[in-house]
Amino acid sequence: MPGAFYWVCLVPLRGMYRWSGIMHEILWHGRGGQGVVLASEVLAEAAYLQGYRGVTSAPTFGPERRGAPLTASTRIDDEPIRTFSQIALADIVIVLDELLFGSVDIGAGLRNGGILIVNSARPPENFRLPDKPAARTASVDAAAIAREFRLTVGGAPVVNTPLLGSLARLWDRISLAGIERGLAFKMPPASAYNNYQAVRRAFEMTVVGDTRHEQT
Amino acid sequence: MSDVRIITGNEAAALAVTLCEPQVVAAYPITPQTKISELLSEYVERGTLKAEYVRVESEHSALSVLIAASTTGVRTFTATSSNGLLYMHEQLHWAAGSRLPIVMCCVNRGVAAPWSIFNDQQDSMSQRDTGWIQLYCRNNQEIIDTVIQAYRIAEEVYVPVMVCYDGFILSHTMMPVEIPDAAEVRRYLPPYKPHTFLEPERPRTINPVFFPWRRQNADGVLCDGYMEMRRKLQKGLEKARDVIAVASSDYAERFGRDHGGLFWTHRVEDADIILTGMGSIAAEATLAADLLRNEGVRAGVVGIRSYRPFPPGLPAVLRNARLIVVFEKCFSYGYEGGVTSDLKASLYGTGVDAPVIDVIAGLGGRDVKTADLLGAVREAMKSLESGDRACRTVWLNCREEE
């Protein structure tokens, strides 16, 4: 039978656990037209289908312009979500265009110990964040994968869905099966099939950087 | 099996409207409402919504079309935001004064100047005295359910209803929403049967000039004057207090979801620190209250769902309050936030003398996090503990001039 001291310690811990341990926050960085919002929506669908009762997917609030930097955010929780404010420090940051590192402070939105996934042909060591030494970094050549599966819009590779495969590789709370079902909810069967092949290829091809810090 | 979809607040509103089967829809696009009017025109085009969709050149015309349509006895819908709602202002009075059960979504957005497309609640709050019922939603599930309830309420008391929800924060954020069964919605909301309506076979004049005194009509019957008509409008809103509560409890019985009638509560049973507000900020406040509870503070939340009619039951819920913190996204310039004024007035003479701290937050879309709300409550508690019992207004996350 635990003593009084045990309960005194447990009560505040439980609160902190509920606050920071169960809700997962994912921030997507891309450019208008890259399908950032759709990727966030597919993730929300996948998480819901996997049994998470609370999911939200939100675009950048405000006007959107093609090519301009923008973000989308996904929240995933066991309980229905009651917070609708902007994400301050995400658990996972996914970057669809590596050139954004030159114009947006990507690291500012990632918690130390979180996961950073970048669409790039370069290895993940190129994207280490000096102020977030505990972050796990991964990269995947999503553009090459998109071309391989003929996922292009107006000649430009569609890199949003392949990155979901990289996410599943780095983060075991989302499965490839969940993403497959999520895609089926958001697009016609032929597109969903094609996108899922790209997701699987990205899952395999993702290069995971230094894994000294496995805990997320 | 229940039909759950992950959708935005605007999509939830548009689906609710489809389930309510209005015969006439007229809307003019304005951010962040635009998606509702786009979806409804799409549904009409596709044939899933059998309504007349009237394209108009302005919000003033949109509501004028609905006033005309509703006068012929049909169910109607429109949606707008911000300056669009302000442009409707004259017709808002006209719709309420004519006792037409029009339902409108106001996707809350700040008003100009300076120009903003982002969320606060100044638009609907500044239409407080137009005679419309105003209901505020805290998530997308509540939006779909409240729009359906709004028709039932409007058609029972013959008062138009504005369903308000936060622009972008809810209108553009996707979350799981259970779509009510269409047949069950039909049972909950039978087809609209107007008690009086205009038709070509029986031409009449409606709303002619009323004189300050009562007058006999052509049949020699002494009719109500302007003042009696306005008194009846108030009676309609007084009756709406019970009607809103019943519409909500009946809905809960049929669909299993109870969003509260005039207001909802979160952990208030033994609470002496009460946080209150309307819309998504009140949902955010429940997280702040939970965090305070974890520290041993007896905190709870009262979410105001109906701003007009204002809930008469608040003093009973607040009787044990030592401190009341109101979070609101609007301001009555020259005084204080509107919810605070009404709340204080409702407590007058009831024995509840807790200080009311009016926290103005999120104007023009400024981000409000749970931690911000928590900080404001802690600040208010510190003042109270130091013996300062003054009511005051605080502008949260706003730079003060030196």
C-alpha cells in the first residue's frame, strides 16, 4: 500500500503528464501549393482511425499565397482537444522545402528532444539544430520519390504525402496502415494507392541521423 | 454506426444547414465565412440541398432576401462575418422586429479599423441590441449541433438566431465531428409551419408606419402600437430562455450530446475561482482550470453559450465564488467588456460579491494560450490574496504605452 508521500508526489506528476505527455503536436513547414494542409489532414485522419479521440488539423490562419512560406499544424491526443491556440514547441517538425531554413526559424518551433524531418537529398547531419542538441533529425529525398511514382502537379513533385512515410518511420504512434486508411479518406482510390506506394518508399528511404537520443 | 468526419467549423455549419433543409439561402462571401457560402452553393448545384440559392451583391441584400423569403413562410439561412455583419445592421433590426425565424452563422472576426481578417467577437457583440438570439460555440461538434437547435428555437419563439463561432480558430480547424442522422434531425426539427405569412392570394401590408399610440385597424379592432410590438419582442426573448434549455436537453436525449442550454459548466461544484467566457476561449479556459486543480486550486469554468438572452441562472452557479475572471474577445469602448458588464449586473443584489476581473484577450486574432489564461488567473488570485478586491480590466498580451 503506497504511503501518503507517494500520493503527494503523484498528484502533481499526473497533471504534468496529462499536460505534456499525451498530446502530440506536429508542425508542418512548406510553401503555398505544396500540400502542407493536406498532409496535416491525412495525418489527423490516420491518427483518428488509429483510435486517437482528439485530433485537430489547422492551416496558417490568414491569407495564403502560392510559393510563400506557410505552416500547418496537427494535434493528436487520447482525449478530445480543447486547445486551439498556435503550437509553441512542437514534438515533431516536418519541412517540405529545405530552402525554408534560410528564411524561417525552423528550430524555434521544435522542442529539444523532438523530431525534425526534412525533404532533402542531403543527409540529416546538414540539418542539426545547434540550439536543439537532443533533437532527432532525419531526411528523405521526397522529391525523387514523388517523381518515381509520377506524383507531380504542373511538373512539380508532390512531396507532402511521402513525408508521412518518413513520419511513420520516426514515430511509432502512426503506422503505415493508418496512413493508408487516412489517404483513402482524403482522395480517390487510384490516387490513394499511388500516394501510398510513395509513402512506403519514403518509409524505407528515410535517412535517420544520430540516434543517441531515442526518447521522444 | 455513427458517421464521424474530420471537418472544419465551416463545413460543420454547412452540413448542419443541409440537414435542416432550408428553402432559401442567400449569402455574400467574406473571410472567414466564405467556405460556408461556397459549400452551400455546391450542395444546391449537386442537388443534395434543395434550396433556392440567391446570389446577392452585398450582405445587406443577403439579409433583405431572407427577410422577404421568410415573410412568405419558408426556412432560410445566411452566414457572414465582421464588416459583412455590420453592413447587415439595419436589416438585423428589421428581421427581429418582424419576428422572422431566420438562422445565420456569424463566423467571428474583428472589425475595422484597423483592418483585420482575424478572430475576435466584436462583430456579433456590437449587434447585441438588435433583438437576435446569440449562441456561441466552443468546438465544431457544437457548431453542427447548435445550428440544428437554432432552427428549433427560432421557429418556436419567432426570433432570429445568430450562431457565432470563432473565425479561423474553429472555422478553419479540422476536428472529428459526429454528423447527426438526417431522419432523426427531421423528427427533432419538423418542417417549419409559420403562424402567419404573406401570399399573393391574400395581399397585405406588413410593418406599415406605427404611431406612438394604439390604433384601430380597418375592421375596427384596436391593435398594438409600436411599443407593444417591441414589448412582445422582449417577451419572445424571455421565452427563449426556457426554449433554448429544452431544445438543448431534447437534443441531448435524441443525439447523446449535451452542450448545455444557456450556459455550461466545467468542474464548478466546489469551485471558488471561476473562469468564464464565450466560444473557443472558454474551452481553452477549461485546460487552465484543470491545471489549477492539479495545484490544489478549486477552479472551474462557466461557459456562456447564450449571450442574448443572457442566462439568469449564473448567480446560483457563482454563489461560492471568491474570484471571477472573465475572458472576452470584445470591448465596449469607454467602459469595459460586454460580458463583464452583464455578468456584474446579474450578480447585483444576489449576495455574490466576488471581484470580477475583466480580461480582454485575443483581439484581432492575437494568439491566446492556456498558459496566458493561467497567468491572468494567477495574477488576479495574487491581488485577491493581498486584500485587493477591486474589479478591473486587463488587456492580455498587449503592450502598454510607457
